[in-house]
Amino acid sequence: MAELDFERRLERLFGEAPALADDEAFAERVARRLDRGWTARRWLIGAAGVAGGLIGASQLLLSGLFHRMEAAGSSARTLSTGLTHTAPAEWISTLPSGGVVVWIAVAVAIVMIGFVLTRVIEEI
Amino acid sequence: MASGRKLRFAQMHDLELCAQAVTGERAAFGELVRRHAPAVRGLLRRMGARAAEADDLAQDAFLAAFERIAEFRGDGTFAGWVKRIAARLYLRRLQRERRLAGMIEAPPLEAGRAEVEGRIDLDEGLKALSAAERLCVSLCFGAGLSHGDTAEALNLPLGTVKSHVKRGLDKLRARLASDGRPVAEGSPGDG
């Protein structure tokens, strides 16, 4: 029993924080380091975004996207012409075709990449 | 505006501040630092860290706590959680700098060296312990680690840790008993 009392007493003594003269200065130093880390992280995220955008844009240009889009446009027009002859319903011919579809797909892909990047950055 | 926020945070409970900090609210975490930094710095000094080293480690512990604040579930106190982080950081540093083995093997100090003008308190009492005893007692009673966790953290056999704790407690008991001063009840700062 006395043993337990002493151990509790010791825990209380350990819980008593010693008075240190520079407590406020210490808290400010921690706050500054937190702010510095936060600013660095924001710069890092921004830089990663710019780098990702540049890489993405260069990849799009280098992969001959615009030639493919033209080819896809003509294919879509051919397909659309074929569909008007074969489609039993009229609504199919009202779907956007050609370059518009490609642009929509590109926009959706960019949004998806942005979403994935955001999640990855949050996880980091 | 900023002082109003500061005042609002000052009135919040630790758990509310932690919830705010999880959302990235650094001012809320700053309030937690203000409240508990003395306890964390004190523990590191009691474990044997020099003042500058203790402050350095305490800063690292609070930054690590902010990074991992979402992991704090409120099972224990926030102060206890940060103290454990700080204690482990200190042990890691001792191991990295190959100081831990030397500390553990160092012989105990001569009894009576810690006494200053007849006044004995915990800090003075701890000085009479060997480095290993001081580490074990501080980890168990200051950081709230179990004997098993302490043995794991120090990479020592459980029996050795229990022996260090027992010898340390015996020395402290003798000193604190001879002190004769009443011990303050309900220590602040662990909220």
C-alpha cells in the first residue's frame, strides 16, 4: 500500500512541470517552425503542380495529340454518318461527335488527374 | 482578431484543441504547446538531457505530434502522448550517438551528492540515481511507459529494467521521505 502511495506521489511529482523562464519564447519558436514547414509545403505543392502541368502538356504535344484528334474527328464523322444510316433511334445522332468528344474526354482526364494529385498530396 | 482567437483557444479543452489542430489550425496547436511544453521539457531534462538538447527535442516532439495529430484518439492525455513521443526521440538520439550504452553501464553516483542545503526535491533526487535508473524511472513514471515498453525502448531485458526501477525508487523514497515537505496534490499540466 505504501509502495503504491509512493508511486502515485512520484507520478504527481513528475506531473508537476518545472517553471522555466522562457516558456513563451519556446512556444513561439515551435509556432515559427510550424509556419515554416507549412510555407515550405505550400511551395512544394505549387511547384509539383507546375512541374506536373508542364510534363503533362509536353507529353500531350510530343505524342502528336492534335494529329490523332484530327484523325479521330474524321473517324467520328464517318461513324456518325454510318450511324445515321443504321441507327434505329434518332437520339444517337444527337450525341456530340468528332472533336467535341475528344475535348470532353481530355477535360475529364485532366479533372481526374487533378483529383488524384490532390489526394496524393493530402496523403503525403 | 488574432487575440480573440487566442482567447477562444485558451478556454478550450485539450481534446477540442486537438480536433481543431486536425483540421490544420496551427493556432489551436500553439495553445497546446503553451500548455504542455513545460512538462515535456521538464521530462527530458529529468531523463538526463542537457537544457539545450531537451528544448531541441521538445520542439521536434511537438512538430511530430502536429504531423501525427490525427492519430491521437484521446485515450490518454495529450501531454502524456507528447511526453512519450519526446522520450522516444531522446532515446533514439542517444542510440544514434552511441551514448545509450555508456549511460546504462555508468556506475551510480555516490549517495548524498544531490543534496543541496538540506533541500531535496524530485530533480535533486533524480541526480542521485545512475543514468540507467534515472532513465527507467523517468520513462515509467514520467512518460507513463510500462516496464515492458521501457525494456523494449532501451533494448534491455525486462528483469534489468525492473531492477533499475526498484533501485531508483528505493533511492528516491529515502530522499523524498527525508525531505519532509508535503507533496502538492493534483498536479496541473496533464489535462
